[in-house]
Amino acid sequence: MIVFYMDNNLYLPENEILRVEDLVVKFYTYAGVVHAVSGVSFYVKNGEAIALVGETGCGKTVTTRAITRLIESPGRVESGRALFRRPNGVVVDLLKVDPETLREIRGKEIAYIFQDPTSALDPLYTIGFHIHETIAEHSKNIKKKYTFKKAVELLRQALIPNPEVRVKNYPHEMSGGMRQRSVIAISLSNSPRLLIADEPTTNLDVTIQAQILDLLRGLQEQYKMGVILITHNLGIVAEMANRVYVMYAGKIVEEGTTEQIFYNPQHPYTKLLLRAVPDPTKRVEKLESIPGVVPSLINPPLGCRFHPRCPFATTKCASEEPPMIQVENEHRVSCWLFEKS
Ligand code: SF4
């Protein structure tokens, strides 16, 4: 394997843009310590889209907020590394870089599309001004004339009709779908190398969802960006992701290519998750759901965290945590059923 080597501890394989290792995040609340993310590891290759999937509360958003250092008190990143390759080739640990470097990276080299486009936009400023601010933050002395032209171009790429007019609109003058496209345009204003899209189509109707996905896919190819897609919608994953990480209760329980996860899922949780996706071609009396509820992460279950809901659980599952076991190339699963004797 060819290794890009910058200092004794920070290295990444050449084909990767990000590698997260053993990330641990806890929240110190009055009710107790919430073990939100417990030893999560994953990587993103250059120009590929990965998806973090799982039920609400499984730690997907906390994971990406942690690597961009957006966790606020009472939350704390306890340990782990997030190695990121900057455009100049230097590999940095995002969890340790100084605030000035972090400011350079965030919004320029790594962009984030948050769940709710309305809260990401300031109602007092036009869409054009948002784009101007995002560019100016990283390019001092940039002329408004240039950023205005760039804003129109970005809105056009985001398939917003009449971008010359829309650039002067305030967020409340746009529909939900248009606001989400504007947020995508803003996030692309500095041509990031990595885009984190947190539930980018939630709250949008199905037609608009499809348009936003097409748009993201096209822009990913055009900008050759790595993408981390956070979603609980497996339809979106199938459309967009190259590889999938399934999360449960703050841990990754299965990882593989999208094909492996969809056509050959191994972990009982992944299988149940896929069974719960409604099939429009079949008439059913009752939609499938996963029995039980996601456990409290203040006192997560011992052993395999899925054991209280798992139809295959044994006594070993309730006391010993399963390791990640390779089942095929790029396909790994954390489950005692795959223990090699
Ligand atoms: Fe189920 Fe045990 Fe596998 Fe966990 S380790 S998923 S409880 S069989």
C-alpha cells in the first residue's frame, strides 16, 4: 500500500481524504454520562460518498459534529483521531489542530449541510450575502462584485431558477426546497474537498428529495468531493452512497459496500433495518418495525448493545462485546454469530 507520510504519527493511504479512528464522545449531563459515540472508526476515499445509517439517537450526527469540533458543553470528545488531508497534501488531526487552522479548514475544505436549512440561514441577510460571507471568511480583500457573480453561478449550479433574481432574495422569500438548494450552494462556495450532509432531504416532499439527491450526486462528481451522508432513509443511501456504515447505540455494527449491505446484510440489526423499509410493490397489513427501543446511552447494555432486541442473542452476547469480524472484502460485522472457531 502506498502511504502518504507527513509526520511520524499522521499518515493516510493516498486514496483517502479522511480517516476517523476510535472516536469516543461523551455528554456529562445531570442524569449521568451519556456514552454517545463509543470507539467509532471509518474512512472516506477521495471522491466517494459514504453513508452513516441507523435509527435516531444512534450517534450519527454526534460523530460528524465531533470531527468538525462542533460538540458543545456538556459534550466532550474523549479520545480518537480524525486524520484529514488538506489541499496542500499535509495530513492533520482535526481533533488537535490549532483554532486558526481549524477555522481555515471548516467551511472551506470541509463543508457541512445541516439538517434544517431554515436554521442554517440568517433571515436578515440575502442568499447572495450568505455566499459572499462564506467566501470572504477565507479570502481576505475579495471584491463583492466577484462574490456576487460567483453566487449567481453557484445558485445556477444548484438548479435555482432565475439565479440573478434569487441571489437578492431573503430566506423567507424561498420555498423549503429552494432554501435547501441555497444551503447546498453556500456550502460549495469554497469548493470543499469533503462535504458532510446531515439528513439533507428531511422535511422535503418526495419529488424535491429526488431533485436534491440528483443535485448532490452531480455536484459530487463535478467537484470530486468526498461526501459523508447521514440519514435514516435507506432509499437515499442506495441512490447515493458507495459504502455504508451501520450504527447502533453509538457504535458501528456493520460496514460494507452499498451492494454488500443491501444484497447481503449480515448483522441482525441491519437485516431488521432493511426489512422495515416499506416495499411499494407489496400489499401488507402492517409495516415491519424493529421490536424494542434504542437503549439509553447513559447505561448502555453490556456486551453487544443490540442484545436486548436481537432475536439471536445468546448469554455470551449479553456479557462480551463482539469484535469487528471480516466477512468478505470491505465487509465487516460486529456480531458473535460470525466468530471463527
Ligand atoms: Fe445478536 Fe449476539 Fe450478534 Fe449482538 S452479537 S447482534 S446479540 S447475535
